[in-house]
Amino acid sequence: MNSRKEWQIFAVMAAVFAGCYFLPLDWPRFDGALTEALALTKWYAREHVILCLLPAFWIAGAIGAFVSQQSVMRYFGPNAPKAMSYGVASVSGTILAVCSCTVLPLFSGIYRMGAGLGPATAFLYSGPAINALAIILTAKVLGLQLGIARAVGAVFFSLVIGLAMHWFFRHEERAKAAKLAELPEPPATRPLWQTAVFFGLMVAVLVLANWGRSDSDTGFFALMFRVKWWLTSVSAAFLGLILWRWFALSAMRLGVTALAVTLATILVPTQPTLAVLIGVAGLTWATAGQPGEAGEWFAQSWDNAKQIFPLLIGGVLVAGFLLGRPGYEGLIPGEWIAGAVGGNSLAANAFAAVAGALMYFATLTEVPILQGLIGSGMGAGPALTLLLAGPALSLPSMIVINSVIGPKKTAAYVGLVVVLSTLVGWAYGALA
């Protein structure tokens, strides 16, 4: 008998028992924190899983099924031209406009297919941080100066973080590149332009379905919000046609799916998520268990979902328990946070960076949250710090990133985001 292992088991059992025995259920803040954990998880499930995560899982699965490792290595590998790989990765957020959790399946997909750690982490940061609509909203609500500082800082951060991660782990990256370079080049199954159109349509469905409401009733962003479901439907229809013609999916199953989606749209027009869910279910029906690329696409997507989804939900529960939802408090009192980010000291910026890294911000929600904090006395420096660290990181995303690249690389990535955000916010506060 392994006595050390038995003692470890006993210690875990004793800790669980003690935790259950001493649960402070009569303490109002603890009860409220439990409610907030469940409320945030419910909100996340309703607002982000169907429209954000499910399409992202399918895009990540398509990367694994339809894109060769050599192609990923050529454009995003450790030895790829840095101007191209880092340039594309650092501005990807302007196109994707996703939150810190939705970008995770895409990051996992390109990293596991051979993308270098530097370009992959540059993409991981820029995906949620360089959101064009969020930057415009920041400038309109919080001031032009802060909006410009956020835009410039986010692009700069993605480049610096990616290059730093590559340098920190350069020996592992060289070994990875050498190993992948030995793999034979698979024959192309279809022209590159067809693959580009296929991925472009999937990204269009993801972006359009999640297009946020503008604070103005006029202009491009307001117009896009009004017609987003029409554009999403057109993109999905062309995607279905491509899946039939180029990928040889069953015309009957795709047709039944299209009919079901159309009926749901007509009968329940106020619930577009129902149509999206039916579309995803139909795509599953058309690919699961099929031979060749179709079956591989489903298998890759399902593997991503199995790994990422439970960790995300667990992370959202913990984040809600500790920090609550916007406008509500978890276990940590909101006045502690508001009081700690007053002024422009280095400590205030560091606290803003750490708090932002732990909190979960859905796309665009950071702006009204910051508006309230600034009204409570938050300094200009900590405000920028929170804008640079908050949207790009969250406790749920850290848990998933750790499962993809390991604790050492995750600690380095989180540390870079927190330290850079702190220093840039501090410098901005001193100059503002």
C-alpha cells in the first residue's frame, strides 16, 4: 500500500467534508455569491454558448480537418515570415470581434495544427482585445483619447506578447518546427480559394450573429445590427451550398436542415438562437459518423468541445462566485475594487490589471462597467489598464489556456498581459 497516496486521498476527503460541514449558508454575502455564480452561468449559457462557442467549435474543427499542418506552419509556424504571421495575428480582432472565451477554440485549433507559440498567442490576445466596435464605443463613451490609447495599446500588446512568448520558449519552438518539418506534404484536395471561401463564410456567420447593438441609431454599425440576421442567413445558405457541392455532404440532410431553420425563423422570429441551434444540430446530423473529411470535421469539433466546454463552465461559475455579474456583487465586495483603482498609482494600475484578468467581460460590456467605475473615482491609468487586460483575459479563459499550452506558458502569457497593462496604464495616467 502506498501510504503517501492514501494520506493524500484522506486529506482531500477531509477537506471536502470540512468545507461541507462549515458552509456559511447563513451569511448573506456567501448566499448572494452562490446566486451570482449560477446567474452568471445561466447568462453565459444563454448569450454565448449557442451563438459564440458552437460556431467557434466548428471553425476550430474545420482547421483540424481541412487545413494541413504544413499550411499552418507555412503561414503561422515558428519559422514563418514574422511580418506576415504576426501582422495577420495582431489585427485579427478587428474581424473576429469575439470575447476572451470564444477565441479559445480558434486558438487551440491553430496551435495544435502547428502554429508557432508567438503568432498563436498574438492571435489569442488580439481576438477579443482589438474589437473595432468596442474601440469606437470606448472613444464615444469614455473619450477619444482613451479610445485611441486602447486601439494603439492593443495592437502593440499583441505584437510584443507574441514576440516575447516566442523568445521565452524559443528552444521548444525550434524543436517543434523541426519535428513538424519532417512530416510529408499531403496532396491538396481542393484549391486554396475554395478553402478560403469556406472559412470566410463560417467566420461571417460567427461575426454577424454576434454583432452588437450600437449606441447610435444611425451609421454603419447601427445599419449592420439591423440587417445582421439577414446577412447571417445569406452566409449560412451559401455555406450549405458549398458543403453540398465542394465537400459532398448529403443534399437531403442539408435540405432538411435548411427547411427546419427556415420554419423556425418564420414561426419564432423573435428567437433567432433557436434557428442557429437547429442549424448546428443539422450540421451535426450531416457530418457525425460520415466517412472521410465530413466525419473528421465532426470528430475534431467534438474533441474541442469536450475539452473546452466543461472548463469554461467551471471557470464561469468560479468567476461569478468571486466577482459576480456587472452591477451585482459576488464574494468580493465591489467597493473594494472601486476603492483600489482610484488615482493613478502603480498599485492602482496593478490591481486593475489583476482584477481585469480575473473578471469575465462579454464583448462591449467593459465600456459601461468602466463608465461606472470612472464615475466612482477610477483614475485614467487604471481605466486603460482594465481595457487592455480585461477583455483579453478571464479566469475561465486562463483555465482553458492552461489545458492547451501548459502551466508554464500560461503563467508567462498571463504575466505579460498583466505587467504590460500595468506599465502602459501607469504611463498613460501620468501623461493624461
